Amino acid sequence: MKQRDQARIAAAKRAPAKFTRYRVPDGMRRREATLAWARASELADRFIAVLKQNGDIADHHHETTTDAGSSIVVPVSDAGMAEVALREAFLLAVGPSAPAIKTAAINTVLTYTQARPATQTRLRLGSATDFLDELAAGKG
């Protein structure tokens, strides 16, 4: 049994990605999750393209930088960071993630892409009969 455990530890050190469930939701196999994340990534790219086409976000290439020894690319400008953050939020919203994460991501996407509905209030001065007369006339 000790030999089996040591062999598993050695295999995990050689290929750590095979021994983690990162980005694999409960109830899914790695292959299914990989396909779902790939589809979500395509949808996120299409979403950003539509936003650029509609003029909601700037349609130009953003300057990026990387840290030494890292493969993470970080946009330099605020507009670039906003675009990447919006894409990742949309990716979480349509990807195979938990319902609480989906809800938060959808809220983020809607907050930064849709205007809040306008509220209309009219100050009504006068008597109650004036209000009823307006309603009857069809002005209310």
C-alpha cells in the first residue's frame, strides 16, 4: 500500500493537472467540463465582439504587459482591463459554474452593459377628484 501511495504521489508531481478538479464542477467529468468551458469561451468572445460592434466598448487593440516568469497577460489601460473583466464575468455566467457564481456574474454583466430602467414620478398637486378626472381623460 505504501508503494502504491508513493507511486501516486510521484505521478501527481509529474502531471499535477491530472490530479486536480480545477474548473471541473461536481457531477461532470473533465472532458465534459473542458468542452463546456470551450463553448463558454466562444460565447464570451462573440459577446465582446457584439459589444464592440454596437460601440458599447472601444474597438481597438489594448496594450498588454506580463510579469517576469508568468504567462498571465494584463492590459495596461483601464478600458482594456474593463473589457477583460467583462469577458471573464460573461465566461462565468455561461460556463459550467455553481448557481451562486452564475448569478453574481450575470449581475456584473448586466450592471455594466444595461442601463437601469428610468423611473418616472409626477408630482400631483390638487384634489383627489382632479386625479380621477385625469385618469378618466386618459392622461395618467
